[in-house]
Amino acid sequence: MGVTASVGSKQLATRGVGSILAILVFAEVIAAFETSMAVQLLYTPGDFFTTDLSQLVWVITAYSLVAALATGFVGRLGDQFGRRKIMVAILLISAVGSVISALAPTFGILVAGRALQGVSGAVLPLAIGMVRSSFPAAKVSLGIAVVSTSALIAGAAGMLAGGLFLDYASWHYIFWTAAIAATLAAAFVHFGIPREPRETLAAAGKIDYFGGLLFGAAIASTLYGLTLSKNLGWSDLSVLAFVIGGLVALALWVRWELRIEEPMINVRMFGQRKFALGMLATALIAVGPIGTMSILTVTIYRSPSSIPTADGGVMDLPVGLGLSATQTGLLGFITAAAAFAISPLIGKVSARFGARMGLMIGSLLMIVGLVIICVAPGQLPVVLTGLVITVFGTGFLYSGMPTVIVECVLPEQTSTATAVNAVTRTAFQAVAASVVGLLLAFSPVVAGENTFVSLAGFFLVAGVLITTCLLTIVVVLFIPPTKIANPRESEAQVDHLTLKD
């Protein structure tokens, strides 16, 4: 073990923390790009994109469902067989999916390619595991913060890049760009990142394939039901069937994992106080600051600030700036870049005070930003000031969610545990997406056949957001203050982190 650690340290010293971090950020950026760029396809004229919108959403849904299915599997495989090896494999599979979509002669084949791309949704848990296994103890929190917050700027840049491709070139370039970038990322990971020390990986054992498939099917069914609910409502039988079926499958999965000796995901982790509270905080953040806030931001940017009336006058609307899609994408990119720029500071806060402090700071910044926006949700300077503050808060939250989980698991459990955290975040973001539309539609402003967001609806959503932030702070206060244990620390320092079976 000592020899392996020594070799790993020499490789790290040779290649440098900065270069490894840059490669991991690039890999995570590819995954976020593939998600956000494809959203623009929903508004693409011509070819086979003139089909019904309920069919077009499969461009997004196919990716999300496969990502949910793959994440738990991939995290566990990475922890056992090596995260670098598994990351290279999923990036290459993603590249193949991109090529299939770029050459697709029919919409169905394009969706199949998008499904293959979905495996890249598991990049983040692997990247976090590689940061922990490769970086010196003092740099681990910094690495997690930078990798996690890179998803913010990547998502915003993907929306902007996708729009530019559609405006000035062809939708095919979205997928060719993704294919080339994923292939490059796989090469960088393989040749630029050293092999992980053996002691940072789980002991060799049987892989619980049935448990992994059952977990993925349960999450995918639930997510699909939540996706359907946005258009069909919660009373629809198909929505209830998928959601309830997914929850039943999840309960069966828990029972299965508790009965076998080598589970795909050790559900006993939830019996550990810090892990359970960290997952609860993640659920609250996903519903509020991440899920609801992302929709509210686009609503404010895109909703018109005024509309013409029948008598030739102008009616001012209480909520909305009336920005174009390009302006919205550009502002989203600028604010996300600002959040990414402070990621080293976020990492330093986590390293010194623990992830719980970062989660509290993020929640407080979200509250401050929302209060500012509420003062004048139709005035650009006020809205931008508030949104910049909320984006800084989002940076702390994106970093804090996986870091608080990493703090309470052993190195060989890192990718599996953060994969469960990522799936939880995705599931509760879907909950937010299915609910926020109903909240914004409360007591709308009616102008002829059109309806617009009212102050009452806006304040209702803002109230829900502030409430979730306050609840997050309360939950975080009960999280025991610990810091990340490094694999090279003594056994005495990590014994208290062991999760008892």
C-alpha cells in the first residue's frame, strides 16, 4: 500500500494538480454541454423537429433517464475497477451516441443516440472520486468545488452555443461538437491523469448487477412520471402509474440491498446521521435554489415587460424583462462564469470550515438575492443585482452538496455515494419542474387570450424558494462538523467515518 501511494504521489507531482483538475473540469463540461445544448433542439425548425412537442421532449428525456440509470452503476464500477478507466469508457460511449445523433436519418435514431449520450451524466461522481484519490488533503475541497461548479458555466455556455449553431449553422454541429469534445476528453483523461492508488478503491468482489438495474429502473420510472406530470397533471393515470411504480421498485430495491453481502449501493449509509442529513439538504436545495430558481430566472428574463392593448395603448406587466433568447443565454453565461470564478474561494471555505458552512452561506446568499429581486421584478438593474447574488449562492450549493457527502464516507465509497447524491438532486429537480409552473400560474395577469405571471404568483414562488433555503439552513445546523479524510491519513483519523453494516 505504501509503495502504491508513493507511486501515485510521484505521478501527481510530475503532472501537477492544476493540469489534472483542468482535465476533470473539461470532462464534466462535456456532460453539461450535452444536456444544455440539446434543449435548443426543441425550438429547431425543419427536418424532423416539426413533430409534436410531447415527442420532441424525448431529446431531453432519453438522456435524463439513461443518466439516472447509469449513475449508480457507474459510480460503483468506478470505485471498484478504477474511476479513470470507467470515465474513459463512458466518454467514448457518449461520443458514439453523439455521432449516431449527428447522422440520424429519423427522429427515433436521434433519440437512441441521445440515450447513449446519457451515460456521460455519471462523469461528476467519478471526477469527485478521482479528486479525492489523487489530490493532497489540503487540495481536495478546492478540487471538488471547481469540478462541481464547472457544471454551472458549462450549462449556460451550452445553451448559448446551441443557439448559435442553430442560428448560423445546422443542428448537426451540436452533435459533431459533442462527439469531438467527448473523444478529446477521453484521451486527456487516459493520458493526463495518473492511475489511482489501490487503497482508494473498493476491494474486489461480486457486482450486484440486479440491484443496479432495479435502482436505475426505479429512478427512471419515477423521473418519467414526474416529466409527464408537467403536461398531463397529477391526476393522470399514466403519471400515477409511473411515479407509484417507481417508488414501489425503490422500496423493493432497498429490501434487496439490505439482504445481500455486497450491495451495489450500501443503503446502510443512510443510517449514518451526517449522510442522511446531507441527502435531505440536497433534496431541499434541488427543489428550491436549483430546480425552482432556474425556471424562475428564465421566466423573468423572457416574460415581456409590457404588451399592447386593444385600444392602442401599452400595458405594463409586473414581472418580466422581455429579453430575447440570445440575451438570456448571454446573461446566463456571464453570471455563471462569475460563480465559477469564485470556486477556489468556495473550496477554501469548505477546507477550513467544512461543507456545512458552504451550504449555509449559499442558502443565505439565495435569500438575499431573492429579496432584492422581489423589490422590482420588472427592473433590469434590480433583477441583475439579485440574480448575480443568487448565482454566487448556487455556486456554494453546487459545491457543498457533494462535499458534505464526501466528508462522511471512506475513499473507496466516494463515487458511489456522490452518485446517489447526484441522482437525488436530479429527482427533486424534476419535482420542482412539475410544480413551479402551477405556482407561477397562480392569479395570473389576463390580457385577452394570453396570461402572464402576476406579482402574486411570483411572490408565491419566491416564498417557496426562501422557505426551502431556511429549511436547508436548519437541516445543515444539525449536521456534525467534520472534514474530508484523505486516503493517506492514518487509520485512526478515518475510523470514525466508517459506515457500519
